[in-house]
Amino acid sequence: MTNRTEILFQKFLDGTCTQQEFNELMDLLQNNQQEESVRAMLQKVYKQVEQTLPSHTWVDATGSLLPEQPVQTEPEPKRLVRSPFRLAAAAAILLVASLLTWALLKQSDNVQTTHLAQTVTKSTEKKEQKHLVLSDGTQVWLNAASELTYPPSFDGATRVVYLKGEAYFDVKHAEKIPFLIYTGNVVTKVLGTAFNIRAYPDQHDVRVEVKRGKVQVSKANKVMATLTPGQAVMVPSVAKEEAELKQVKEDEVAEWKAGKLHYRDQSLKEILLDLERHFSTKIEVEDEALLNESLSSTCDKNSGLENALDNICLSLGAAFEKKNGKYIIKQK
């Protein structure tokens, strides 16, 4: 740790640093790579907080402010008086403790991520699809209304990308450099394989389907499933719900690339949201109870939205009409 960092940190504790010096200190701490030095500074903050805060409040080593039930003793009126300066100082110290902890956790994270300024983000609008080739030769087909963030080149022990929406990956094999796809708190890990991930923000779960190779899917550091060709897993966003394994037809995995849309035991709500993305239109349902109906359907984008709605309404015993530029599904 540089002398400049130590000087600024001491000025902060003394309450003599300017706003510019405070900002400089935060930048230095976030860029510091010496973990033990950061821990030592955090410990110093911790001790300072212990001396500054009221006796019935304390800060743990992670920078969290924790209340403690006061010991029932004789009243001490003088201790009820709080100096505004002391409280402000305590709040400021708590703030820097949290920032220091954040910096420490970022440094100790074993996932090799790339700084935001060095990443590339590709996205698609509704009705749009994109084909990407990453620096390692991995191919990605990005579905409608989706976003992929990745580094210009992969350096280090892992290859890490971040997905919002749906994409089909054909990952270039690298035995010692696993490929990790982050979709919220779900992580899909592969060495070299072809598979599809669907993780739109408005859907109930993250779905992974394998066409070739082997894929490991984890959530909150817990392995949910290891998939082989023809297998799929649905990992729910609700913590208490269990992941669900299913069999799929390998030749149907990611057929959306060719304009084929397959829906297997999915709710009408989820199907309609997907059709809205693919056709960039609005679809409403008069009877909202229908949205929970589960059905399977296949349609060809080249045949148009109305053909897809015909098949869906046939399964539901419903009908649809187009009104004011949107489609409305109603009971017959």
C-alpha cells in the first residue's frame, strides 16, 4: 500500500481530509491489490468505530452496524446526549468500513472478471437476433430482446460472460479454462459444448437445455444439475423452490435460430411474452385466469403471429381478435 494511501486514510480518521482527498482515497482503496493491507485498514476502522459509537451499538469486522440490547442498569441521563459531531463521524467511519469491505470482497473473489470499462455489450431489440464470435472462437446466437456482456479477450483461468435474455452458445473447447455464463445468481459452467440458456427478467426461472457436451448449472454456489445432451433444467427464481429436470429433443434445442418456436408445458403468460418479443407486438388476454394455463405448442415465425395464435387458441378453446394495433385473446 502506498504512503499516499496511508496519509489520506489517516487524514480521514482525523477528520481533516477534503472532499477531493476523500474521493482519491476511495479510488486508491478500490484499486489496491494487497489484501492484507486492506484488512489492516479495516481493522483500524473497526477499532475507531468501537471508540466512537454509543456503547449499545457496535460494528462487526464486515462493516455492518449491529444493535445490541443494552444492559438494564441504573439510568445514566448524561449518556442520552448525543453529539452531532460524534454521530456524523461514526456514520462516516461506518461508510468507509463498508467501502473497504466491498473492496476486500472484490479482491478475494475467485471469479476473474474484467473491469466494466474493458467489456463489450451486445444487445438485440424485439424481433432482432445477432450472431457473435468471441475472442476464443465461441459462437453465440443472441435471441430477441437480449443482452450479452463479455471482455474483448479472455485472459486468466476462466472465461466469463453475463447474459440477460436468451442465447445459444457453441463454446470453443478449452480443457483448463472453463466458460462461465452468469444469469443473475445462476451460473452455467462448461468446457466445450453447445447449449441454450433462457433467462429473461420477466420469466419465472432460468432454463438451460443441452444439445452437445456437458453443462453444470449452479445457484448460490450450489450445484443444481449436471446436464448431458437431451437434458434440460429449470432453476426457479424463488429460493425455496426446487430445480426441475426434463428431457428435451436435441434437434429442437435453440431452433428459434431457424424461426421455429417450441413451447413445452409452459404457461400461456410466458408463451405470450415470448411471442411479443419475437413479433414486437402487444398481446392481451381478456380472462386473466387463462394466463396460468399450461400448454405445449410449436409455431414457425415465417408463418406469422396470427398462425401461432390460431394454434394456441385452438388448445385453449379460445379465440383472438386484432383491435387498435394489438391482439386480444378471449374465451369463445
